[in-house]
Amino acid sequence: MPQQRLGFGDTDHAYIVADGYDRLGRPGDTVFAAQAANPVAGERQPGRSHHALPCEQTRDRRVVVVGCQPPNALQRVGLGTDRAIDGALKQLTKLRSIHERPASVQTRRQAGHWEGDLIVGAQQRSAVATLVERKMRLTLLIRLPNGHSAQHVGDALIATFTQMPVKLRRTLTWDQGNEMFHHKRIEAATGLKIYFADPHSPWQRGSNENANGLVRQYLPKGTDLSIWDDGQLRQIADELNDRPRLCLKDNTPTELLRRWERQYTLH
């Protein structure tokens, strides 16, 4: 299947979030992951600048997983697979805990450390994989046209990461869903080290949870996500990556990626 190309050239749909809204009239500065705990968190405040997106609050334990289920619930997510929110994957294969992850990853000073997840469509019959690079807040959306079993998710992640420069594929942090049953195969094929967050701990992947909320502006819950092709998902990712971020000092993820690519070429 066609895969997304890493890197973002000039696009005819790039835009700047101004006055709290994007060019399609959607709120541009709402942090959806935290909004469930504080319904007014995303509302426009008088006298506040809304020209850029705030970053996620990774230490704020009020952050809520978008579309989460009660503890011990099993969510049907693929062709014959169960995604156990309470970490059934841990019972089947040895996981590398997030607590073993190098402390340097937390500082966000080095590119190449990613967070990932699935956003699931209607009746859990379709899904899109989301990836966010921790330093640049770069978002990638990966189409899963053949389903979201562990085999298909593993194949898609391998295809995506092997297109990247080696220095941009260092670590990946995911939750304990069974779609990552092939994590050892992914590591062997890509050179990544994969770490798993604690159960019920979305703040440990705060960048990804925040991005998922923004992606849901385009891919609403309860819809068939399989209808979106690679080009459309690429356009959504481009629009998100062209938004300036307060935590990036009003730079965009696209700008930081291009800066990183220039430095990588020089070295």
C-alpha cells in the first residue's frame, strides 16, 4: 500500500491559526485531551492571544483518554483481536516499561523519540495509527486499510519508520493494547526501542493524547475511518503540523522538521 513520506514540502493548504480558529472555522487552540476535565479549558478568554496552540500538560493527571472505557473493559479492535485497556498484552509478551526509558527522552532535547496510539472508528472496525515526535510535536497519520490486528499495525509501523533517517527513529512509547503484540518484530526491523506506558496513564503519552484530540476534529468518533486515503490523511497531518505552537515559541512542527533536516544533511 502507498505509504506517507516523511518530510513536508510546500503545500497549498498551509495556514496559521488566528484568533482561535482555523481557516475551516474549527476552534484552533482547544486542548481536547484536558477539556473533558475542564469544559471551559478550550474556550476563548478575553484578552488572551489565540494565535498558537498550547502544548499538552503531560504532568496534569486530569488528562482523559479520548474515548476511554472503564477499567477491566475489553474493546474489540481488529480482526480477531481484543485490545485490553488494563494491559492484557503484558500477560502474553515481555514488555519494556516506560520506567526503563532513558531520562533524556523526557527532556525533549533530542529528536527521534515518538509516542503512538490508534484512534478507532465506528464499531471498532477501522482505525488510523497516530504518531507524534516528542521534540518537534510532528504528527503522522498512518492508514490501516487491511485492519488493525497486531500483524497489520506492525507492518504499517515498520513501513513508516524504515522511511525515516536512522537518527529520527530512536524510541516509541505506546499503551498496552494488543495491537502491539509484534513489538519485538517492529524493533528488529526499525532499530527502535519500544516502551509501554502504565495502564490507565494517558499523561505518560501526553503529546500523543493531545494530538489525537486534534485529529478527531477531522476524523470524528463513530465514523468509518477506512474511507480516508493516504493523501487525505497526509493533508490532515500537514494542517496540524503547520500550526504554530506556544511550546515551540510560535514555530510550527514543519519548520522544526525542516531545520532538523538541514542539520542532519550537514552532518
